[in-house]
Amino acid sequence: MKRNSVYSGLRPPSVAGKAGSSIVRAAIAVLLLVPAFLPFDYYVNIATQILIAAIFASSLNLLVGYGGLISLGHAGFLGTSAYVLAWLATRGELSHLWASLGALGVTTVVAGLFGVLSLRATGLGFVMITLALGQILWGVAYRWVSLTGGDNGLSGFSRPHPLGIDLSSPGSFYLFTLVVFVLAFLFVSVFVHSTFGAGLQGVRDQPRRMQALGWDVWGIRFVTFVVAGFWGAVAGVLYADYNQFVSPHVLALTNSAEVLLMVIAGGAGTVLGPIVGAAVVVLLKNVVSAYITRWVMLLGFVFVLIVLYMPEGLVPGVERLRRRTVRRGAEA
Amino acid sequence: MSAMALELQGVCKSFGGVPAVREVTLSVREGERRLLLGPNGAGKTTLFNLVMGDLVSDSGTIRLFGQDVSRLRADRRVHLGLSRTYQVITLFPKDTLAHNIVLALLGLSRSRFDPFSLLAKRGDLWERARAALDRVGLAKLADRPLSQTSYGEQRRLELAMALAQEPRVLLLDEPLAGLSREERRDVQDLLASIPREVTVVMIEHDLDVALSFAEKITVLHYGQVIVEGTRAEIVADPRVQEVYLGA
């Protein structure tokens, strides 16, 4: 590939190439048409769930894929945000906008606190601290009944009406979610290709060396942790609005594990990987469970296959196969 | 008499009760070329780790241009003008040589904390990276991933990264180790081209190169400074002969 630039070839490979951007534009066009073409509300709702899961997985990917920090407590941010929104909108009697902003604010502060606690360690220590913190939140949601409604959760709030637009129909809420998803996608794309993103990936690969090159390793990890928590909170706001109901289930360890699987199955450290992973998991969960009762087994089976044949994840794996066939074609 | 760039006062470091560096006191003037000598396990690299902040000393003080940096993190010391190379190569193998240099440049740049400045659009950084690579004769390989370059090229990249940061104090840990005769000559020329005002402390076993480069030599043995002086003084010192020749 030849670029007409003074620094031709000196630049790192970027997804923002010409071919890449036209694919992204085509994808957005298809996504916009989803409500018009999918015949039943059921499918539109699944598309919405995929987008919410994709935002959630993309936020975790910043930590796991780009920061090399595997977290098993990421559902804590989605759940905290959903609970705060639900609480403020019902018992706090705030308007939806203020409840959403409150949810984002509170969750971001929680992410800062959790970041300080869990970034005392890396590797397995980090995994265990995030797991423990996530379980504490789950325990609070489950046991502090007067605050959280316990097992019954919180309900009784409706979807927002931004600028007077009614989002109660599946199609309109899908488009609302799509707008947020595109914003999240753009943010993540820029973030990981920025000077800060280069530092984050350097810290993932050689933390000690990065420190000796003048980078504040802890600071970079902390900022990333908080940013990941913020976008997890955005997914949480959408989750609460979509379901109009929050229960302790959202904070369960299985939720943290599931989003981690989305990231790893799709391809950690790629922008598209978590989105593909989210689509695979949500589709398996919803569509397949309609036909097979033991869909969790099938989910497990699919993950075993991915780990065996594409351990780097679906997106990098397919890319590898494509390159190989192109090379074979050239040789033939 | 010029000011001191680097001063160590009674610096100690033990690993699990085994002392690696014992009561090391030494001063390096601004612009000086200093050689650290000593047999394997003498504590030379540990001393570098302490000065850099990769390790924290158990006791003693380390001053950089008069400022006590003993408890300062490594990255803060880099911002005060300290850079080093490593004996064991610890670079970024998946990235291109230019990208490796860019990480070194960004480490000292304000934009290292900018999440909205696209790296690919930072022509200024890539330009400087190319210039830094040109200086060590690696400009042709700028776009090649580090993993596809030779050991000698990686050693030169190490130097290029340290020099790109325009340090005031440069620590070189065996810059010639494992290089061919030709590569040695290239690196030697490169060392000679370092601006005079930069203070250089070097660990090196190639005595021909090292002794011609350094003005003053410090000999370490079992973590202690045993002799310090000019080349002639060192060669004549009976303790050095004992350490090196066992006589």
C-alpha cells in the first residue's frame, strides 16, 4: 500500500484508512436501516441489546485489550450506573436527564475509587481485587433491601424523552442506542490511536521500560480504568432504560465473566473485536435459547471452538485466514 | 570546577539479605565521562537501577543536579534529564523502530496524556523519530517491526531512544555487548558524537573502547567502590590487579 505522504509508511497501520472508513460508513448505513427491515419488534430489541453489549464490551476492552489488565468486576460499573439511575428516577424523583447524569457521575467516581484500590496490583492480583469489588456491589444490591429493593430490584421508571422524542417504541429506542453506540465507537477508535493510546499499549507490553522513558505507568492505567468505568456506566444507563427495571442479576459475577468473554472471543485489543463478540454472545443467548434449552452449553462449545482455532479472537482470526487465502491466491 | 551532575552518598541495596550495593559514594561532574568497572556480580547494573529509579535504594541518598531524587519515581527522574539503556534489551518487539523512538519522545512530551491527538497525524514526532534513527544509521529500517531486526540493530535503537530524549545525564549499560567489530566501531563513533555537556556514565567490558572514552574510572567489587581514578591510576592499583587477575 502506497501513501502519498512525506512520512509514507512511517505511520503505524491504522483502521482509519480509506478502505476502513468506507466499511464503517456502510456498516452505519446498515445499522440505521435495522428497524425498517427487521419484521418483528423482537429482532429490533435484540439489535438494541447487541449495541448495548457492544458499548459495554468496548469499554472493558480498553482495560483488557489495550491495557493488559484483566478485570472480572466490570459489571459493577454497568450495574452501579443502572441502579443509581433507577433510584434517582424513582425514589429521588429526578427528571430522567438528571438521573442519567447522576448515574454517570456517581459511577465514574466509583470507578476512580475502585481504580485506586485495584491498581495496587497487576496480573492475577488485579483480577482478584476487581472480582472482590464486583462481589461487594452485588452483595449490597442483594442485601441492602431498603436502598436497592433487594431481590425485587427497582422499577417504575420510564424511558427518556430527549428533546420531546418518545423512545418507548423498540425502533426509536434502537436508533437512540445507535447514536450513543456510534459516539462510543468513535471515542474508542480515537482513544486507542491517540498518543495516550500508544502509551497505554506500551505500558501493557513493557511497563518498566515505559516508566524509564518518562511515562507515568500508574497514571495511565488509572485514567484508562476511569474511562472504561465511564463507558461501562453509559452502557448501564442504556441497560436501565431498555429494561426499565434493575435487579441484582445485573451485578452478578456471570455478567462480568460474560462481557470478558465477549472481548476475548471477538478479539481483545482490536476496536471491532468486542463488537463482534457482543453480537455473537447476545445472538446465541436470545436466538438459540428459543430452540435449545441448554443454550449455555452451546455457548461454552462455541467458546471452546474459538479458543482452539482462533485463540486471538474472531476478528484477528478471520483477518489471519483472509491474509493466508490472499497469499495462496497470489502464489497460485 | 563545574557542578555535580550525579552524587551518590552511602547508597545500599540488598536482595533478601544479600547485599548487592554497599555504601556506594561517588560523584560525577557535569559533562564528565565515567566508566564503571568490576567483575560480574559487582553490582554495576544494580547501581544503574538505583540511580534510574527502577529499584529503590534501602538507604543513602542519590542527587541529580543537587536535587535529592532517592524517593522519586523513575519517570520523574527522566523528566529531570536522566536516560538510560539496558543491558538486556527491553523494547517493543511488535512495533516498528520508528514507533519505539516515538514512545521515547512522547515520554517527555506533554501530549503523552492527550487521548484525542491521533498518533498517525503527529508528523512532528515521526519526523524527529526518523532523524533519531538516521543518527544511528537505522533510517532505512524505520518501518520495520523490531522483531524483524538484528541484535546489533536493536542495540543501536536502544542508544537512539536514549539520545532522542536529549538527556543531561546518560547511563549506558554495556552498549557494545554482543556487537560485531564493525558495529562496535559505529557505536564508538556514535558515543564520540554525544554532545560534550552531556554527562555519561557507562558500564562496559570492552576496555579498549571504554578506556579511550572515559576520563575517570570507578571500580566496584562486591557492591563496594574499591578504587576511583584516572586510567593510569586504575591500571597501576594493586587492588584492581587483585580483583581482575586474582594475583
